[in-house]
Amino acid sequence: MSEFDGQWGIAGGWAIDLFIGKETRPHSDVEVAIFREDQHMLKKALLDWSFKKAVKGELISWKEEWLEFPVHEIHGVHNQSGKQLEVLLNEKKENEWIFRREPSISFPKSSLFLHSQKGIPYLHPAVVLLYKAKNTREKDHADFLAVKDLLTEEDNKWLLNALQVHVPGHRWIQELMRKRVES
């Protein structure tokens, strides 16, 4: 991604580990978040890669067409090494990142990507957890437990409010509320 000129960051479980500063569990894939408007810059930067777009659960070759919402997932394979990459297209409006699953939820674009001690950009952990909340798997809950006590009070409040809108009744809401009472 060093040739990519847009904003980007590692997403998913690897983003949680970059935030914590160590690998907490095995990971089966690498996900990268970019803004939708930068999708063609991605293809220009990764010329040695072949890409497919995910449309209604099916992977279809992605040529040069502009990928409109709701298409938000691109799968890349390096032509020589076979390495794989999942690219997640993100929405924004002015200075705000917009949650594609619930557009009333936003996050400051200036805080969306953080950097590890080694300079690797990654998606803010509160945003990662919001994505993981929809269909929470065991590994997603493990990521939540690993990071919940490391979130700032402001990030805890943002995630709590976002979860209450996106997935009311989610079990993480009670844990985040308990943390707020204890602080």
C-alpha cells in the first residue's frame, strides 16, 4: 500500500492488535479500509493485483467501473505471490466518516486512522468494534474484551451511543455502561 496516495488503514482484527501493540489471536485475512472516492487510486497503486468486487455474496471481476454503494467490498489477489487482501470501501461526507449500515452514525475523519508504533495506519478500534457488533462471532467478542478497557472515555461514549443506535440490546452495551459507571 506504500504506492497508494489516499487515506487507508488496516481494519478488522489486525487493527485491534495494532492498537494494543501485540498479536492477540490468529488472523485468517488482511482487511484494509479506504474511502470510496479513492477506489481507482487503489487499482493504479496495486498494478500487480487482480480484483473482484463482492456483489450480493458473489465475487465478480472488477474492471474499471466506478463501484457505487451498496458495493463496499473488493477482494484482491497478488498476481505473482497469491497474497490476498480484502479492501473495504468507506463513506464520508465533508469531515465525517459515515457508517454505511446506519448513516446517522458518524466519526471524525481526522481521527479515523491511527498509527502503530511502527507507523502502520489502522482503523480506529471503536469503529472496528462497531462493524464487528452486527453479527458478533467468538473472535469479535475476544477483540472487544481485549480493547474495551483501553478505549478513552470519549471513545467509549461514542461506541456506546453508536451501538445503541445500530444494535440496541447488544451485550457490549451493558459492559460499556458498566465501564462508564466505574470510571
